[in-house]
Amino acid sequence: MGLFFNDYESAGPGISKNAPKKKGLALFFDIFFRKFWQLIGLNLLFSLTCLPLFGAIAAISFMTNYDMLLIVLGVLLLVFMVLIGPATAGMTKVLRNFILGKHTYIIRDFFRAFRLNFKKSLFVGVIDVIVAASVIASYNVYPGMVVIYQDKMSFSQIFYVPMIITFSLAIVVAMMNFYIYPMIIATDLTMKKLLKNSFALAFVGMKNNIVPFITEVFAFIGMFLLFLFNPPVCVTLLPFIPASIVWFIVCFNSYPVIQKFVINPYYDDLGEINPEELPPGEDIPGEAPVFEDMGGKEKPIEKRKKSKGKRIS
């Protein structure tokens, strides 16, 4: 068990490469329970990049000087806008390794993906923040306009139309996020192709989007209600639980779609096998193995018993 360390350090008989490969829910829960504490550690890392947002919320609650509040909010939200995209890319990289069964060091892989994918993920993160701000503004402005103009015009409900459009676009962008971040860390596609592919996959993979989208909505509503009725509990839970688990559900459902429609066709065009689809420890056919996988064959290493006598150096 460890928050930031891998679980390959314990001695044991290993897993045979010929063992049946788990799929679907069996694979999901296998990864989830094996990596649970590392998911919490990953959530802690991701939460560090959200500190400017938490600071902005605290500033709204406690600052009384309006001019100073605007300056503080502007700076904190700008920092958050810069960090959120690359941090999501870093979290996606680690979760992709979990899903593919790849060896990973959470801190190293998180910050490496943060750095290497900074420009592309920054662009996506800025779009996400703008869309989120538009949704909040739409929710607060258009219903009020309906109330103001209901006595002046017979079709005041027309103001609900731009709000519905804004919410609809936000849903599409949210589903595009399911695909664009995994493609950012897994491919070398240009931003134009990333946007085009993620938009197409948001509709092609609609069946795979249902569970992640519902999970995101319920997680957001649950944490928002918890913040309203019990802020201390909400603030205590946020660094540990929601983000990494919700995003794990997203990546687990979306990455197979990316493999099918983006990664596999690339290797098919090259006439090669996608190494991501090979079981851990299995080599690409035709290539000489670097070592023989002894998973399931070796004997467990017994821990040496501590001697009761005096140690001789």
C-alpha cells in the first residue's frame, strides 16, 4: 500500500502471461481496488494545482474590500486557468498507465506529462475554464431576464434558448474532454486534429460516454451540496477522493474508443501490431525478447527473519 509508490515492490509468485485477461467490470474493479491508495495519492497531486481556485472561493467568502477582491480573484483564477489543463494531462498519463498495466511512478509520470504536454493541455484548459464560466453566467443571467421581461413581452421565455444552447455546447465540450486529454498524452497529433478527433469521438463513443458523464454530474452535484450544508467535510474530502476516481472512470471508458478509432488504425497503416494491446510481458511477434517472462513460475521470496543475536559487522 502506498499513496505515491508503485505496487511492484512486493515479492510474490507474479502473474502468468498466459493467465486469462480480465475485461469490462472485472478489469475495472481489479484496477480500482489494486490502485485505490495510489488514486488517493494522485488526487492529492492534482488538488495542489486547484489551490488557486480554493483560494478564490476563500477570498469571496472573507474579503470585504471589493477592489482588492477583484485583483486577488483575477490573479488566482488566471493561475488556475494555466495549471488545470496540464494537471489534467498529468493525471491522465498516470491513469492510462494503470489501465494498460504499465509500470508507473506517480509523481515522476505526473509532472513529466505536465511538462511535456503543457502547451496543448494549456489551450484545452483555458477553453474548459471559459466554457465553465459561460455556463455559470448563463445560469445567473438568462432566467433573471425572463423574470424582468415577462410583463413587457409575451415571449420572454425566448431567453431560455441561449441558456439551453450554452448548456448543450458545454455538454459537448465535456465529452470532448473525455478524449482530447488521453490523445494529448498518447499521440503526437496537432491541436487541429486533436479537436477534430475529440469532437467526432464524442459522438461515435456516445455509448461509452454515458457512465462517465453521469458520474461527473453526480460527483459535482454531491460535492456542491456537501459544500453548502457541511463545508468542513467537503474541504476535507476534496483533496483525497473525487477527481482521480471520476477521471479514472472517464479514461477507462474512453481509452478503448481511442484505441479502436485512432491508435489501432495508425499501426494498421504501418502494418504493425499496437503494443498497447499486448498482455503485459508479451513481446511483439518477430522481435527477440529481451528477457523471459517468469510470471507465475517463480517462487515467492520469503522475508528473512530477524536474528535475535547481536549483529556482526
